[in-house]
Amino acid sequence: MSKDQVITVQDLVDGLNLTVFTEHADFTRAVSTIDINRPGLALAGYLKYHPAERIQLMGRTELSFLHGMDEREQAVRVFAFCSYDQTPCVVVTRGETPPEAFLREAEARGLPVLGIDLVTTRAMNTISSWLEERLAPETLIHGVLVDVYGIGILITGSSGIGKSETGLELIKRGHRLIADDAVVIRQVSDNNLVGSPPPLLRHLLEIRGLGVLNAMTLFGAGSVRTHKKLALVIHLEAWRDDVAYDRLGLDEQRVQILDTEVPAVTVPVRPGRNLAVIIEVAAMNHRLKAFGYNAALEFSEQLNRTVSSEDEDFD
């Protein structure tokens, strides 16, 4: 299950505590993209490729350009710029005040004009970060998300396979819980997924026979996190004697979550296997691969060299 987030201009005002210049504008306008536009070309009269669906950010350059026009030219440019119904809002930086003619036209068109005290570059970064967090596509996955040696690991598997119990053992071993049972995964950028718990389940673990436990209360504030970048998926499944499981680790699995493929490992479960230790080792091995060392690949290459050398000696 995935969804695209929709926020309104009023959400933006409340979230960033922005100044409102046009009190009677339409604050229900939707913000549908994280991209922000500096409308210098539009104010100069070139509107052919004007991205009106973006938030328009006006800094000192745009304001000085407007102030430098005569009244007639300013009225014409402002009329054209404010005529796009799909423009969510205009944000003026540096605590500046836009020209009165601009405010009148925006008010008449229902276009919200807002203010922020930050310099333009920092304002753009602040608004972009805020939008990225709230507009990111997200999906809800059944599993346990843990931080093991700094690696965000999503443990999946059928109900009752032992995901929460494994998460509990990892917490006891000094690692941190992000979410149990339901994990909200958000696509914050092209190749980055961030997982977090639903607000109602934050810090909670469900252990069959014990019920719901609060990990932070039991193990301290250092045992939990509010969010973590997802780096590895470990799928637990019941051991089957008729399945040939990978014993070398040469077959690299990947699973797709939203628009991103994530490395994955399938771990068969049967009595006597210490899943917490296996997941710890999986995290360390994943980190080594990121550093360029692949033990399975190196073993395979050494084996091939040895076989080739023996064949040459035999010849």
C-alpha cells in the first residue's frame, strides 16, 4: 500500500511559521511538488516555460527588479504572473515586503503571498527539506525495522515467524528499535528510503505471551530511534528441506520498495539458529561490501584460480 502525500498552503504556513501578506487568499491551494522556482524570467515577461505549479520564491533580486519598473509596466507583469490558478503560493525572503500593486493583484486572484525571514538560499533549502519530508511517497510494510551497527535493517516474514522476538533480542544486545509490526517507508529521494513507526506504535513491541512492551521504558532512550535509512531487508522464512538455500552468498537478492531496489537476504528459520547473531553478522557483512570487500566473491575467485592451476599442472 502506497500513497502520495498532499499538503496545502495552510500546512506550509503552520509548519514553517510563515508571515501572511494576503489574509483573504486561498490557503487551500495544494502543494504537489518539492521543486521551487525563482520567477525572475516570469517577472521579466517570459512565461513560455514558466513552472507555475511550483512554489514561487522571491528574493532581493526579484523584488528590486519589480521596484525598478514604472507603475504601468509593474501592473502588466504582476497581472500576468498572478494569473496562474495552479500556483500554490509566493514566498518572499529576507523579511522583505513585496510591492503594494503585487499584493493587491495577488489578493484579487486568491494567490497566497507569504514571508520568511531567512536569506533566499537558506529559505529555499528550508522549504525544500520541509516539502521533501511531507510529500515523499510512502508505503506501510509489515515487519520490524532495527538499527544494527548503523545499518537500517527491515526484518520481514510471515506472522509468528519470530520477527518481534528477534528485534527484542537485538535491543538487548545494544541495538536500536525503530518500528515493530508496522513500518512506514518513505521515498525521500531517488535512492533513499527512510523508515519510521506510525505515531501510535512508537517505541512499542508486541511479544506473544507478554503483550505490548515499551522498549524505551524497559531499555532506556538509547534503545530506540524515530527513523532510519533503510539499507537491507532480511526475510525470515520457515526452514524447508526441499529448498536449496544459498551457501556461498554469491546470489545477490534485491527487493523493490516504492521506486527503489534494496539488497535482501533470505534467512531460513528453525530451532537452534540464533537469528539475532545472524542479523548482526549480516549487518557487518553489508558494511564490508559497501567498503568493497565481498568474502563470497573472493572465495569464489580463489577457488577458480586453484582449480585452474591444478588443471594446468595436470596437463
